[in-house]
Amino acid sequence: MSAVAHREFQELAVRAASIGLQLSAAQAAVCERYASELIERNTTVNLTAITELEAVAMKHFLDSFTACAVRVWTGRERIVDVGSGAGFPGLALRIAMPNTALSCVESVGKKARFLVDTSALLGLSDVEIRNERAETLAHAADRRAAYDVGTARAVGTLAACAEYLLPFLRIGGDAIVWKGRVDAELPAARKALAAVGGEIAAIVSTIQLGVADVLPGRSLVVMRKLRATPDRYPRASAEARRRPW
């Protein structure tokens, strides 16, 4: 593929620049190749309900890129993306910030295989795909407090995401969670954060970012880790279901 993206992905680069992310023509072309692969593979594996190129550009890629505008990045972070699905936001952020290192955690085998194939197809180094559950991996000694940023998009409640993500983070690290309606979930999230060692650092809406025309009704919640997470978290899924926050 040439390093000149089509209109939808040229527009993506323009919208990314409006939130402070500079995408090169080559990066935009990589995003387009990824989108084409996603749409093709989606005919045999259920990866996304969004199958039009322009919608993929905005509702997957631009939505993922909004993370770049809600915290201060060095561009060299170690990122863990929980419930990666078709690779958003994880692989999209890895394309946007090529010096980051990414671990995608995806429990569904077919989706994990898509992530392996796609990261190889796009030539993305420093990408690791873990086909397992986050609440298991987060107890591994080499994963605990090992990441700078954790991300979760369309994974569960804000409280559940706090419990999944914060054990992975170093003190001072940030968890970023994409949400539609936020307010109703805040009391439980604050309770979970008090238990796992964090606090809500920011809630940033797509209105504030200037992209609500294409990403309406969205907010990103930034949760900062302030102290070590007790060893018992995250709980096994059965216990978490039995005793939700």
C-alpha cells in the first residue's frame, strides 16, 4: 500500500491533529490498512459492528486516539490494554506512538488470533498478545505494577475496570476508560478505587476535546494509582460477580 491514505484516513489525521496528535501520512496509511483487514476479517469472525471505512476511522481510531489528549505522554510508556477485542484502543495507540510497548489482554481466542495476525501484518514491534483473563494475568509477579498506562474500552463498569487495571500499574500510572454515561457509575468506581489504591484524576468529554460531532456522548475517565494495590485484587470473576462494587 502507498503511504498516502484515502480521504477517510486523511480526515482522521486532520481530526487527530485537532486533539494534539500528529499522524504522519505513513501512520495514516497503516491505520487504513488495519481498517481494511478488520473489515475483511469481520466477515468470518465477529470483531466489530462498525464496518464502514469512515465509521471505522472515526469510531474506532479517533475514539482510541482521544487517550492521547487526556494525560501527559512521554511516548515511551508501557501500556496494557485489557479486553482488546479488535485492537482498540491498544493497537491504534501503538501505531500513533511507535515508541510505546504494548500488551493486549484478550480472553477470546479468535480475537486474540486476529490481534497476533494484524500486529504482524502491520509490522508492529513491541506488541505482545496475551490470550488470557486480565484478573489472572494481573497476579503474575512480572505484570504487577509493571505498566505506566492501562486502557479499557467497552469492557465493563468503571468499578470493574478500576479493579482490572490498577493492579497492572506502577504508582503514578494512569488507567484510561472510555464511557458513555459516567455519572451513575461514579459512586461504585470511587469505592473500588479506594480499595485498589487509586483516585479519579480527570473526566474528559468529547465535547471538551472538540470531537463530539463524530463521537457524541463519550467521556474518558482517567484513574491514577496512588499506592500499592492489595494482593487480593483483582478478584476472581466469580467473586467479583457475587460481590460487585
